[in-house]
Amino acid sequence: MIKPSGGAAPGGMSPHRIEALGDGVFSIAMTLLVLEIHVPQMPAGASEGELLGGLLALWPKALSYVASFVVIGIYWIGHRTQYHYIRRADRTFLWINILFMMFIAFIPFSAALLGNYSGYRTAVIVYGCNLIAAGLSLQLHWWYATSGRRLVDHDLDDGFVRVVNTRILVAPCLYLGAIALSFISTRVSLVVYTLVLVYYILPGQVDRHFRFRPSGEIKQPRDK
């Protein structure tokens, strides 16, 4: 049976402060993304066409902003979903979360680099490595919590744990492939980055596990 978590269980610290820190880091990282899109500086008397041209020149930064905003949103959803099952925390788990937050906070920089130099392999690689690091640290987060049912309910379904593991690891694998493809074409790499977003936006097995019990009964979300 899969149970959503409640408060902290005996023998561990409450995970609620971790969630609060995470929400703060995610919201700041999302906000910082837009700061790299600057209003075009036009000379006095510039025509409408010149202003339009200046705005159109911002499209690489705008695309990087949109894609990275969605990326951070995907990681927030993954992080948030895990806390429906995590019952408690310990010191090692706190540091794993700090590691994960560090990589999330770095995304505005790597996104800005990609927005400014999308045709450069180095920018594509830095961005991909950042997202790989974030994905692997989120995987470590789930593995540590569920290994031996350390921080989750002891009857948490093994199949659900494996489904979450697999879904998390898809992104790092695809990003690694995109980095390899950048030595052939950076445009192909960017297409792969976009396809990863589509994969995680679409509902998957985790969503079906999250909404239903094995018997088909609809699960109730955790009360705050």
C-alpha cells in the first residue's frame, strides 16, 4: 500500500523546514531567470521597426527563460511529490537537500549562458551538466529516503519506488545524450533538451501511482 506522509514520525526530524527552504530557493531561482532579459536600448527617435527588431533579437534569451522556467518547475514538482511520502529527516538527508538546492540555484547562470551563446558547445554542455547534477542529486534524495525505508513508511510499495527512480533518471540520461550530440550539432542538443521537457510535462506512471491505490481507490492528498 502507498501512503502519503503526514507529520514527522518518531525517531526523526520534521521535513517541513526542508520543504520551506526548497520553496524559497525554487521561487528565487525562477525569478532570477527573467533578469537576464533586458529591454532593448534604442537611440532617440528609433522607428517601430527598429524596436521590433531589437525585441526579436532577444528570442534566444526568451526561449532559454521559458525552457529553464519549466525545468525548474519540473524539479519543484518532483521534489514536492517526494514529500508526500517522506515522513522524517536526518542530518545526512539535510545535506543531500542542500546539494540539490545548490544545483537548482545555479540554473539561472547556466540558462543565461545558454541564452547568450546557444550556438556554442561549451554553453550547451554547461547547461546540460547543471541539469544532470540537479537530476542525480534529486535521485540521491529519493534513494536515501527510501533505502531500507529509512525516511518513509515501511510499507511503501517497492514498485512505486522503482517507478520514481526510473522517471528521475530519464532526464540525466537524455541530457548526457544531448551533450554527446553537441559535438555533432548544438541545435540537435537543444531539441533533445526540449523533448525532455515534453516528457516530464506529460503524465506518467508516477502520476497514476500518485492518484490511485493499487485497488483503484483514489488517494487523498496529505493535509497540511
